[in-house]
Amino acid sequence: MPLASANQSQLIRSSQKDEYYQTYLRNNANEAFQTLAGSKRWLDWRKEIELLSDLTYYGLTTFSGYQTLGEEYVNIIQVDPSRRRIPSRARRGLFVLCYAFLPYLLDKVLVCLENELEGGHQHCRGARQQQAASRPWSLESWLRRWMQKAVGLLSEPQRRVCLPAVFVLQQGLTLLHRLHVALFYISGSFYHLSKRAAGIRYLHVLAVRRDDGTIRSSYRLLGVVSFLQLLITVCLQLNNFRQRQRAKQEWKLCRRLTASPQHTQSSGSRAARCILCLEERRHSTSTPCGHLFCWECITEWCNTKAECPLCREKFQPHRLVYLRNYS
């Protein structure tokens, strides 16, 4: 039986077919759970149901030593780095855990860490306590207790530094995935990070096609273009970050200048306060929902979370309105 390395188009078609059947399994599992347990409990456990569906799909196929439906569709088989044997059970188990469980765990950890770093807001705290009461023995509850202990050891300045770091880490994971896809287009192996970690490659169980070289060359060109696009995106994000930092320093200087004793005495004793800094509101800025904050406070808030701190309405930072000549 002739065997050849699977090219990029075969790996992508196989992955798309697997995603189709995974989505079908998830939808049926969600529908069944919602019917049996009700909408409220389904909303609390929907991510765990999707995780269980993915583990079931790959547990019955890859981990058990069988082809997935996508692999069978394009006639490819998994092999270890030697390309002479099928992957061991340990490699297959590592792939399933990295593909299904690790993204779920990372999402839970980052969300819990972000919520605890913002734990000073009563609205967030009340929502988290209510959710924890409904799921007292879930992984999220255990992570939240562990995060509370860890964040409790940090000072307030350290929390301000860690909160943007969480956002940078989330963006970094997205950029890492895009970089990996670009490398896949160029090299033609390891479409998923989890398969690179497990060292699982693919062979095509048919004769080599005449246009295989053309397909690989086309995907290499796509990989180079994707890599250049990623490089431009990173440069733009770094430039945007530097501009925000510069604007932040300028507004801090402006606030110090306007916070002189004469200016303070001229202000009314009943001046409105900003709920973020709990000080007299300066350079009043309105969100699309109509709530008012200091310009510096709300822009810094939007750097990590694009929503109103009061009513949680989502909005894009460019929709903030700086109110000139507003007393």
C-alpha cells in the first residue's frame, strides 16, 4: 500500500470534517441537557458539556486507535515521528488532553484571574457569588477560591500591573495560534498545536498525486503572506500600545495641573465623583449608555474590558464622548 506525507489541503479538509461532526455532537448534547435539566443549569454547564462532547468524540476515535471521521474522509492515518508506527496510547492521550481540555482550562484560569483582579467592583463580586452558589463543587469554584488566595497576596499597584498582563496574555495566545497556522502552511505538518506537542504526523493512504507539488507551493505562498500579515498586526498593536501609554502620561500631567488649589476652591462642594477613582470627576467622558467617568479612568478601563463599569453594556472604545465645557 503506497504511503506519502499528507499535504496541507488534506489536513485542512480532515479538520473541517471533524469540526462538523464535533459541532453536531455538541448541539445534540446541549439540546438533550437543556431539555432534561432546564435552561438555567444548561447555561451554567454548557462549556463542560462541550468539553465532554469533544472528549467523547476523540476518546472513541483517536484515543481508541481508530481514524476520526475526517481522517477517514480523506484517507489519512496518524503516525509517530518515525513515520513507521502508529502513535502510542500516551501520545494519543496527550493530544486529546491538549486539544480539548487545555484550552478549556486556560479559559477558566484567565477568566477567574481577570475577575479577581477586578474584584473591587460590587457588581462583579455579587454575580460571581451567585454563580458559585449554584455550582459549589465545579472546577470554576475551586479555581476562584485558589485565585482569591493568590490575588489576596498582591498589593493594589501589583493588581493594576497584572490586569493588563492578563489581556496581553489572551492576545498573545491568539497571535501564537495565527503564527502556528502560518508555519503549517509553509511546512505542511502539524495543523494543530496539540498535534505538534504530541508529535503526531499524517500519511496519505494513496498514491502521490501529480499536483501535490503545486498544492504545497500554493500553501507555502499563503503561509508567507499570513506571516507578513501577522508581523504587520503585531507592529500595529505595539504602536497602538505606545500611543495609549503616551496619552495616559499626558492626561496624568494634565490632571495634576488642573488639580491646583485654586481650581479646587473654584469647584462646587457638590461636584460629581467618578465611581472608578472615587475622586472629583475631571474631563468628563460619556459612554454610549450615558454614564459619566473621568477620561483617564474610562479609557484605562476600556484597555482591558470594552464595557460600561456600571451597566455592563458592551461598546467600542472609539464611541466614548469627551464632554468639553461640561461642569
